[in-house]
Amino acid sequence: MSKRHFLTLLDFSRTELQQVLDRAIELKKMRQDGVIYEPMKNKVLGMIFEKSSTRTRVSFEAGMAQFGGSAIFLSPRDTQLGRGEPIEDSARVISRMVDIVMIRTFSHDIIERFAEYSKVPVINALTDDHHPCQLLADLQTFIEHRGALQGKSFAWIGDGNNMCNSYIHAAHQFDFQLKIACPYGFEPDPELLEKYARNVELVKTADDAAKGSHLIATDVWTSMGQESEQSVRKRRFSMYQINPRLMDIAAPDAVFMHCLPAHRGEEISEDMLDDPRSVVWDEAENRLHAQKALLEFLVVGPNGVKPA
């Protein structure tokens, strides 16, 4: 199998993405049933974190352990990346010592440059532009709770950020409709909106986005690196909070998702995570299963390995 990277959802075909999601559901059941499955024994994942995270580190590290492999955590303090070594040189060296690399960083250009010079697959665990691993977990969660994605109506309400960009890619890949509601000046990349206009619509208000939607998703109003904008953002986003009233105008079987961590009382009401329509805890757990399926696809192959 030739080397593949997963930097955005567009790096896989729709068929391949569906295969990963189906496999994630299978792997989840195997874990629940206590099946020992170690297709990555003696394999090593290099985890480069220029942005800290709870769910990303735990899910990837646990996933490799469950697969019989191991993971190495690298922060800017632990590598020459934080001391000015060119990305290209770091990629050449690190990729000769591990079997796959996961990077969580700021500029998307960093991960593209690393992938270009890497000898092994590279996974985007978050950049300022895209968060495809989280989308795998979100899509898996929706399928588990509500079935097929095609033809559904989804709503993204809040910042037109990396999550929003990846939802746009998902709408295109799986042919569902995505309505986006953002304050003026915080919309997603206009080129993305134009390119994927068949599946994506920018609407004026949170109510417009929520009406009739089968999924409502959001993220924090102020992401890492935007702390100086926090007070301005809280004012500008005040009409974009997700709460039970907003869920009431969505489809009767609508679910709510948030990639976490959540700021109760800001982008969501105090009670939203406990609302019966919230599936955020399943969504968070599915980072583990979706990423295991992704690791298996990239390192072992699309069909995994057959037990002896």
C-alpha cells in the first residue's frame, strides 16, 4: 500500500471515508466485547503537539496501546521544532524512526510541509484551518444515533473556524446540506462557501440555521491563540448560543454536538450538555474509535489484518 496522508477530509474518497466510519463502529463493538486486536504491534506513532489537548492525546495514545503499538508524545519543548529547526528537516528525521505521525499545530502550512517530506503517513490532529479527525468522530456519532448522512440537514452555529471548514468538506463528501450561521466578520473562508455552494448555505441567524436541522453543532467562541479577542467575541456571538429553545426548532429527532471543551453559559447554555438531545459524550468517546480506524487504514491497510 502506498503512503497516504490525512490532512483534510478531501484526502480520502467518499467510499474510503465511509469505510473508515464503518470500521470505527466495528472496532468500537470489538472493544466493548473485550476482543483483543493488535494489528499495530511493534508500530510507533509520533505525536507532535504544538497545541495542547486532552481528547486528542488520550484518544491517540490509548488507541495505539489498544492496537498493541506505542506512542511518543512530543511538545515544542521536547523537539527542535520549537527551537527553529526547519519543518522539512524534522520531517525527514522523525519519519525515519516511527511508523506514522500525528501533528496538532497552528498553521496548516506546517503540516503540509511536514507531510511533503515525511516517509510515513501524517495525520492532521488539528490546524487553524481544519480538524478532520473530529469530523470523523462527529459523523460516526451521527450514524450511530440517526443513520445515513446523505440528504440530511446539518447546522453549524458560531465561529466559522477550522471545525466549520471541515464540516463544509464533510457536507461535500457525504452529500448532506449544511447551514452556517456566524456573526458578521466571523464567516468561514468565502472560497470554500463558493466552491461547495451545492451543499453549503450561509444564513443570517442561529434560528435560520437550526430550523429543521437533524444536527446542530458548535464550538467555543474563543479558540486557543485568540484569548486577546475574548471580550469582543463574547459580545459579537451572544445571539449564537445553543440552548434547548434553539433545539426545539430543529427537526424532532435532532441531536446536538460540541467538540469540547465547552464553556457553559457562553456558546451553550448551562444545561445544554445534559439535554437528552446532546450526544457529546458519545462524540468524545468516538475520537478513540474513529482514529483507531484511521490509523489502521493508513498503516495496516483498508481491510485490517485477519486474526491468526
